[in-house]
Amino acid sequence: MKCMIYYSGLAEKIQLLLLKRGKGGKINTNMRKCRGIYPRQPERMTTMKLHFYGADQCVTGSCHCVEVNEKKILVDCGLQQGRDEIDNEELPFHPGDMDYVLVTHAHIDHTGRIPMLVKNGFQGEILTTRLTANLMEIMLQDSAHIQESDAEYQTRKAQRAGRPAVEPLYTVEDAQKTMEYVKTCEYGDMVNLCEGVQVKFIDAGHLLGSGSIEMTLTEGGEKRVIVFSGDIGNVDQPIIRDPQFYNKADFVVMESTYGDRNHTEVWSYTDDLAKIIDETLGRGGNVVIPSFAVGRTQELLYFIREIKDNNLVKSVPNFPVYVDSPLAKKATTLFCGDLRGYLDEAALTLVKDGTHMFNFPNLHLTEGMEESKMINAEPTPKVIISASGMCDAGRIRHHLKHNLWRPESTVVFVGFQSPGTLGRHLLDGADSVKMFGEEIAVRAKIVNFQGLSSHADRDHLLAWIEKFTDNKPRQVFVVHGDRDVAPAFVETIKGLGFAAHAPQYTEEYDLLAEKITAVGYLPERKTKTFEGAPKATPAYQRLVDVGDLVSNLIRRSKGRDNKSLAAFADQLRKLAEKWDA
């Protein structure tokens, strides 16, 4: 039986030694011999420390740890996705050494490895908001089902090749057991977590129940306040409120997903989405929307209800809408529950008037696979909303197989597409993709609906950090941003007068001495994450890196004199035309 042993602290020392000798490379912090055996450290460190265990110069796998008063407190423990994925089975710490987990929100890149903690020895307390706990329960069981299905598929392949069976990362039973450790609070509650640690959540405006977390740490007469932003939400989103703010902290750990760019301004979500639907259905095609089952799908239903109420689609006025995701169906039910303290004013008004926010004529919420298969067999032009949002798994891949080759259809992306995913490959202009062993031509119209994002853009991230006026942070740690984004955002906020740093994986920072006490590293990234992904040569990757550099330079040029900007634009146009000739 395959199993994991964690030698906590050893890998960091080896990595530091290698770096001193000028050698890089990945350190595998797991020595696998037997599952369930974890040699603990003989004694705990008692100083205040901050450990970076995920989403460090990447955008998935969020996981950080505060060490204080001989307690270890994780903030999130998410799955790595796309090219961020190193090995989801590997953790640079012993799960049984963790005493608490604080969960900012329910998305899988923040919660997806918590059942793995429980499976491998965690017996502490998991604290989050009431709505996050409700969403976590259904999302983790869905994730566990995917883990089991993937392991079953891989096992069949392995057995044909004479290799041993593949175990799932965790099971549905593990996910169910995880909820036994969960305790909840409401926004604004001051929770005495343990000796010397107080915790408070406020609304991050990213997803129902999402929170930014303030931790007040006291040890040996020393006091420090550290704020974790979680994922900071966009403004003026339907259903949920705008992000709330803290105004003082000694240290801040903040996300930077869109730290290098602003969202495209959208005059009206409903008008723009209605136009896409109207034109596509008028051609006889389908509108296929890869969507995250929790949050984004409910926003889309909210907009489509408005579109139908106002008769904005003329080509097929009573167009059918299929939500093909069992998880989305369950989440939509939760979104119709007790949302006191979580809704924005417009949504509250609808609820008080008795309006069902997500229901309208000709809406179909599918459950079983047979229902799912019949969607594309029905010739009526329709809107299909299905998971996963980045097209790396789930039923959406079947809908893409049936629609990508059709020039009359449209695929609408409504969320961030991580590099290395099928969604990003399509957005980058792929001519064809390989799915289910078959080459599929990409002839459908591909639309990036950028205005619809649950993440704050660059300007709103800056507005968030600029609220820290009562007590300016001694250090801002920039995380949850890609390798070309997080360091660039660091320089941006340094320009506002903040001390800032983009930590690396396994880095350790002493909050009392205010210095890095263990050097981190950037793991080697995956280059192929989906069937049919093209091989990236070193020359091509160099070109992509230079393109990112130029793109960032353009965004930072806003405000320069028009003559210089025009000259730069002309130079780039001439180069592009020469290359494309």
C-alpha cells in the first residue's frame, strides 16, 4: 500500500543548503513508505512564524500557516490545478501537527485538500463562516467523487500495463468525515480560537460566505495583527455584497490574481450577454458556457432571468437553458436558503418581493448522465452551462466535443482560465484540440466575457490595500498571482509606500524578528495538463515569456505622453505585421 511520511523541517534545511551551494531543484518533502506513520518533531517552535505552503507565485493551491504559542493554524488548504499542479499528494508539513484550519471560502483551490488532511491525521478544528461551511459540504463531496472516478480510470489503465492500482487522493467518506471538524461563525464575530489567538472574518465579496481574516496573535508579551485577504471580490456583482475592508494590520497576506490588469468595462452584463445569446441562437447554434458550479453559475442564472424578464433575446424568445452539473443544482438550492447577512441590497429586495432569483421559464437542471447526453441530441438552439469552469474535467468537455466544431455555436468563458488548462488553450486561439482520443476542430466563436469576474482587478486590489491607513503594514506578502504577476504587483504597491514581497513555496518568515528564516523555491511547472496539449519547446516558451513582459510593460505605460505611446504602438505593429507576413 502506498503511503506518505512527512519529515517536517528537514526539506527546508536541505533546500537552503542546496541554494547556498548554488544548486536548485525540487525537494520532495515526502518520503513514502507506509501510510499513517508520521514521525513528529521532538519539540515545537514557539516563535511567531508564517509559512508559505501554496499559491506562492501561482494562482491555485492556497495554503499558508501561522505558528504561535505552540499551535499551528492553516489558512486554507486547496488543490493545485493546471500548470500549478506539482503533486497534490505532497504536503510540506505533517497533517497531524496542524491544530486548526481557517477557511476563507469554499472554492476547491482553497479547500480541496482538507479531506486529505483529515485522512492523514488532522484532528483539529476547522473554522469558517456559516455559508462557506454549507457550500464546502457539497463541493468537497463532489471533489471526492471526482477523485474516486479518476483513480478508478487510472487503475484500469495501470492494470492493463501491469502496474499497481491507483488510490484516490481522498474518498467521499473522507469528505463527509471532514465536516465533523467544522465549526462556524458569522461576519464580525470575534472568535477566541486558542490561547493568544483571536480571529475575525469580514465579507471578502468573492463568493457567498467568503471572508478576509484578521488574526490577532499574542505571545510572550508580543502582539501582532495579520490579515489574510482571501480572494478579494469584484465590485457591483449580483447577489453578493462588495468587499469589506480592514484598516490596520502589522502584516498582510493578499491575493494578486489580476494584479497586472483591469477588467474590461462592461456597460451592462445583461445587455452584453443577451447580444451573444441572440446572435448565436439566431444562427442556429448553441451557447456553451464553461462555468464554476458555485457562484458563477448562479450569477449567470440571475442575468438570464433578467434577460428573459426584459425580452432581450428576439431570435428565440423562450430559449431553453440547461444547467448540466449536479453540483450546480445543489449549490443553487443553497443560494435560495437562509442568506441573512450575506446578500446585497438588490438581491434582498428581490427576496422580500418573493422573486425567485434563479428561476425562469424553460430552465432545466440536469442530474443524471442520460439527461446530460440528451442535451446535444435535442436540435433546438440553447444555452448550456456546465462545469468545470476551466474545462479541465467534468461534463463541459462533452459539450465542447459536440459544439467546438460548429461555426454557428459560441463558447463563452466567464472566469479566469489558468495557464495550462484546456480553457486557456482555447482562449489562446487553438485551431483544434484532442478530446476523448479524437481531434476536434475549433470553429465555434470563442468569447472571453472578461467583465464577469469574481476577482478584484488591479485598481480594486490597490484600493483594498490602500485602506490600511490607521496602521500601515510592516510587510505585505503578495500571493495567489502567477509568476509574472505577483512580482510585478509587488513593485506596484511598493510605489504606494508599502514594504512588499512575493514569497516562494516553503518560505518561512519570522513575524517577531521580521525576516525570512527559511528560503523557499519555485517548483517546476507542468507543461502538459490535458489530452492533446501541444508540446512547448524552449524557444516557444521564451517567446511566451517575452510576450508577457511586453504585455505587462504596455499596462504599466498608462499615463505616459501620447507621442511615446503612439511610437511604441507603431513599432509593435510593424514587428507583428512583419512576423505574420
